[in-house]
Amino acid sequence: MDDRYMHDRDAFNLESPLKKPDVPEEVQEAVRTLLRWAGDDPTREGLLDTPKRVGRAWLEYCQGNKEDPAVHLSRIFEEVGGYDEIVLLKGIPFHSHCEHHMAPIKGKAHIAYLPDQKIVGISKLARVLHGFASRLQVQERLTAEVAECIWDNLEPRGVAVVIEAEHGCMTGRGVKVHGVEMLTSRMMGCFLEDQRSRKEVMSLMGY
């Protein structure tokens, strides 16, 4: 993020109900310009506070720009009790925004890995997904980033990530087709190299 928009850390605590981040005037004016260009009047009552709200909303939408999702995989466990089968977190909901039209992306992800000697708390897999999703994205890159982060940090025997999502740039504009989901996948290690392992993990995911 541009240093001009970085403020005191506490001021940007998005989890605090008592503090709201400041929105620079140039950001607010950019929103007003967009409203005028779209044919509306930013001075009417219902839009007076919209520039601040939009600024704060986008700060939250893109908070992943300020974090390294790999940090969620830093605490690992090596006592697995002899477990050597697939670990799967299925149907993780997420929201993102596409970098082409800044339109919403809404979907779910299935994340699986085959441990070697390291496992991680299952909530951390969802945090990795949300860390990468909280940026302007394309679904293909999001899928690859999640898989590669797990591969690099857990050093498993295999990683499989499948994402299915609906894109606002297709449902709310252009062809305006609803109910169509885009499916992307990234397989690494045994799930890429071994057909039987790939078939097993895809079956567990429901495909």
C-alpha cells in the first residue's frame, strides 16, 4: 500500500468497533468523481457519507495486502499419531474482488494436503485462503497462491486446491448470466503425479 495512506496502526484496527480508519480527502474525492461520472449527485443526502464508507470498505476488502498468509502456517505439529492419509477442509466460503472490474467474487474452496511430517490447525488453511482472497484477484492466481503457500511451508507429499466461484463481472455486467460458477484447480506432488491419489482427493471433494 502507498505510504501516503498508511496511518497509525491502531487507527486501522478493522476489528475494533470503537475506531474507524481515517479516509484521506483525495480518496473521498475519487469516489465523488466516480459518482458524478456515473450520473449521480454526491452532494445528495444519501451519498454524503458514501465516500468515507467506500474508502473504509475497500481498506477492509484489501486488507490481505498488508499480511503474509504464510504466517498462519508457522505453527506446526509433528506428533500425528501415525496418521498418513489426506487432510481435507471442504467448502470454505470466501469473498474477493476481481482485479479487472473490481467486482465481487463469491465462492468456496476445498483445500487438501497429504502430510509428510507436519500438520497444521485446520483453521489456518482457511486463514491462508482468506489472506490471499483479501486482495484484488483473479481466480486462477488465487488457486495457485493457496496451493503453493501450503506446499512451501508444510512440505507435504501432496496439495490439492479446488475453487468454485461466481463472478460479479459476469453476473452484474456484460452478459449478466447468473448461476454460473467458474472452477479452477491446482494439484501438486502426489496429487499431480499419481492418478489414483488425484482421483481419491477429487472424490473426497465431491467431484
